[in-house]
Amino acid sequence: MSVPFPTPFPTPSPTPSHHRPLLVAVLCFPDVEALDLAGPVEVFTTASRMAQRAGAPEPFTVVTVAPGRGPVQARAGLTVLPDHDFGDPIRPDVLVVPGGVVDAALADDRTLAWIASADRTAVITASVCTGAFLLAAAGVLTGGPVTTHWEDQDDLAARYPGLEVRSGVRWVDQGRVVTSGGISAGIDMSLHLVDQLAGRELAERTARQLEFDWREAPSAG
């Protein structure tokens, strides 16, 4: 998989079979976009299932993390019961920050502080859709090429002029930080991360199992 621009960060190697599964933590907050959250969860859990079906250790363990305990209502009205809250000692290897209606999350210092803390332990931090706003507000995104939902690209560029906001791409890979376009683009990006962290063959089997037409190149064309 080609990276669309030079990066100072090394691409992580596929996880050796003797290592523990990588912990993937997906942020959950009120008014999160349901597919922004569920898409990456489905990709990483399916990848682990496909690996185990082939007799290999599971490469990923996936958890959801929310500001507090109790159910969280997503933007579409779906109720999500998170696995953990911010008080739990979660040290993710992969952090995924979905989007949705992020105004309240942007104004919540606890959420931004948790993102910044989780990013410090993560090998890769990724955003889906307007999750890029949360990464920028938390100080994770400070420059370089990024993307978000096409409808929000001008707003992201205006709020954070140090970012090079790209259009017409499904995701942008900075090496350690990866941002995707809106909603379904998060599935493409998550398959890209499976490719980077656990190998192309597993990513392809995961896409096939999901019956998803994976756009393997970041260009939307």
C-alpha cells in the first residue's frame, strides 16, 4: 500500500504471532456517527476472527471507551454500551476516534485529555470523519496532510490553518496518524490499518468476509 506523501514515521510491521493482540480502543461519545464507530469495530473484530479461523493468534482485541459508564446514544438513535470509561486504565496500541456531531465532545476537556493521553501509548491513532476535529483539538493533529468528511473540509481548514486538508481521498496516512473521510471511508481506512499491522492477506480476507469492495488506494477515484 503506497503512502501518499513522505513521512518521518516508520510503518509498523505485522504483529509477530508470539505477541499479545494489539489493543484497539474506539472512542464512543453522545451523538457519535453509528457507522463511524461500528465500521472500524467490525473490521478489526472480523480480522481477528479470520486469523483464528486460519489457526493463527488473534491480532486485535477491540474495546469501546466512553466518558462515563452507562449507555451512549449515537447520532442515529442507536444505543451503545461501552466496555470502559475514561477512569479505566486503558493503554491502547491503536486509537480510533470516530466522528459525528462533535460540538459537545470538543467542549469537553475530559474527552480531549483522554484522547491526548491514549495517543501517547498508541502505535497508530486514527480518525473517521469529523473525528479529525477532535484529534486537532486534543493536539494530536498539529500539521501535515489530513482529511475528513467532504462537507466539513472547509471548516476543518478554517479552524486549524496549520493542517493541509485534502479532498478527493478516502484516507490520508501520516505514518503514525491516519485520518479518513466520512463514514464508509472509515472501513477502507481500517482495512488499510489491518494491512499495515497484520498483513495484506488478512486484510483481503477480512474485506471478502465483510463483502466490502475495499478501495485499497487512498484516492477516491
